[in-house]
Amino acid sequence: MKNLSGWSLIVLATFLAVRDASGQIDPEKRKSIQLGYNQPLEGRSPLAAYAFYYLNEPNWPGTNVTLRLAVAPVYMDSELGFSHALGDNTDLGLGLAGGGFANSYFEFRDGKYLPGESFTGHGGDVSASVYHLFNPGDRIPLNGVFRINPHYMVYQRDDQTKAGFVIPQDHASFNIRSGLRWGGREPVMVPELAMELSGWYEGQVRTDSQNYGFNGDRHVEEMSHLFWARALLIYTFPESKQRFDVSLTAGTSIHPDHFSAYRLGGNLPLSAEFPLLLPGYYYQELSARSFAAFSGQYTLPLDAAKRWSLTAIGTVANLRFLEAIESQDHNHAGVGMGLGYRSASGVWQMQASYGYGIEALRTHGHGGQEIGILCQIDLEARHHHRGPVLDEGSPAKSRGLMRFLQNMF
């Protein structure tokens, strides 16, 4: 299979972003194109990028029905959300997704990308989700989520997969996710306001356990359990438009394997619902059984019109690696800067960034470097103003939340 690693990562990142973004049914109409790209300045890695069209269409195809659709190259994810289907405050979502390359796996060890131990994976699934609002009428919504998600994976060798490396057998998994989320974050590149406290559990049950790799040195667990939580605060000062973004995310696991481990690295904020960013590192370079990561950003406008901006970025993380890759330090940190521009109409915005991974292992020792670019084209921006006064009904944001944060600052 030639030249597939780039497509694989584009679709993999997109799959994670669009599937996990459905923390509840979103009542706001959205049409956007999201693009992201990371490029290391040294070393070799697969293409780290995402590209997808995102649509959220309330009241389609009928009243109290919402269509969520994300389309990426050779992959599509969709969900129909039925408001009040199971009660006044309980919604139902039915999803269908599938296509190529979403289950591809890229192996990193000691700061090196190992194409000989990497392979391509395709897949498809269906899902059923229940979203329950526990505190209707409160300033900050508290949502409960329960999802079941059968998934089937098909694996193929790449041209560079080593002859002696046995890839995993095709198999199915049955995934269960449950969680509580107080507040939330919009699925946009740079939200002006967000606040979240959330805790989650995900169980992954596979049809059978198996060994793969070199002489069976790697194992696919029959059952893996993941537990994680996030605290997040994003605020934009109304007059100066200075903005800060801080988050603390931590997780642990029981019986993790290479497919269920937490993967940290890179600077692609829409690559997942809970992106584990480390500027200067390769995308998903580090695989961990448990971790704690603190990230912070501060954005300062550079001109009177507040179209140009400069952002300082930093992340520190402590992690415990999978047993097979236990050779690196437990503490990692990355810093960076971003130069952003937003059009006067708000239709599009972009950011060019540089990141330095302080403890990233490279051929010369420690210190990894990467550059990146992010772009968002908001196809709904011409139709209405997206300012700090937010839609009262959205579970990810509310005017009550805006007033709450304005009273704090």
C-alpha cells in the first residue's frame, strides 16, 4: 500500500474529532471547514493533519431532530439527534460512521517513528447515545452521557511494515462510554468562552485477545478500561480581547494496550474531544497508561482592530508509559508561540505556530521542534454574529455562563 500514511493520519485525527465531539445534542446551526497541520523541523514522522467539513443542522429532517455530519477524505461520521425522545430532559442520538484509515496505528519509541511497526486500519460502526440534562434552567448545564458503540476494524500492511512484523487480526469491539459534563466547549478552533468540569469512563470489549508484532511481543487486550477527567476555563476580556485558556486533564487505565493507551503530542486542538497537546513533540508521540497534563495559553491582540494576535502556549505533563516503552522520562513539557489572524467578517481565521518540546528525545539528545498551521472557515458567520453573547439553549455555552464569568473578572 503506497503513500497511505498521510491519508491515514488525516482521517484518524478527523475520526477522533468528529466522533468524540458529540457530548450532547447541539442546538446551534453550524457549517465550517476545519484544517490543521503539524510539521516537525527534524526527524521523521507520518503526516500530522486533519481536514473535515462539519455540519450541525437543527430541525432537520424534522422538528426536534438534529443532523450532525462530518465529512473527511474517504471517511464520514453522522448522527441523528432526537430531542426529548426519552423525556423532557433526555435526548437520543443514533450514529453511523465508516470509511478508510481511521484505525491506522503509528508506532513511536524513544523519539523515533517506526514505520516498520506501523500499519493501516479501516473500520465502521454504529452508535446509540443518551444525553440527559440534570439541571434545566441553571446557568451552567450539567449533562450526563451514556453511549454504546459496536465497532469493526480491518487491518492491512503498509509497504514499509517489516516482513517479520505480524499485524493484528481483524476484530470487533464493543465500546461503552459514560460521563458527566458541567459546562462544555464549542467545537471551534478558538472559542471565546468555555468552562467545563467533567469525568468519564470508557470500556472497550474486544471479541478476543491476541498477540501480534515480532514473535507475539505485543498484546491486544480483551477488555480495557479508561477513566479520565478535565477542568477547563477559557475567557476573553470584552474590551481588550485578551484571552486565556487553561486546562487540567488527567487519566488512568486498567489493562491498556497500544490501541487504548492515552497518546500525547503535537498541537492539533481539534484532533479529539480531549486533545492531549504537547508542542514540539510529534503528533501522538507518547503512549501512556496514566497521565496528568496542565496546558495554558494567553492571547494578546497586536493591532487596534484586534485582527492580529500573538499567543503564548505551554504544557507540562507527567505520565506513566506502557510497559513496552518504559525507557523515557516521566515528566515532559512543551512551549510555543502562535501568530493569528481573523478576518473582519469572522468567516475565516488562521494561526501559524512554533513549538519546542523540552524533553522530546531526538538524535542529538533532548529538544524537539515543530511548526504548524490551523485554519477555520465558518460558513455561518455571514448569517449571524458570533460574539461573546451566546445562545441560551446550547449545552456547551449560555448567557448565564457568560454573566457568571464576567462577574469573576
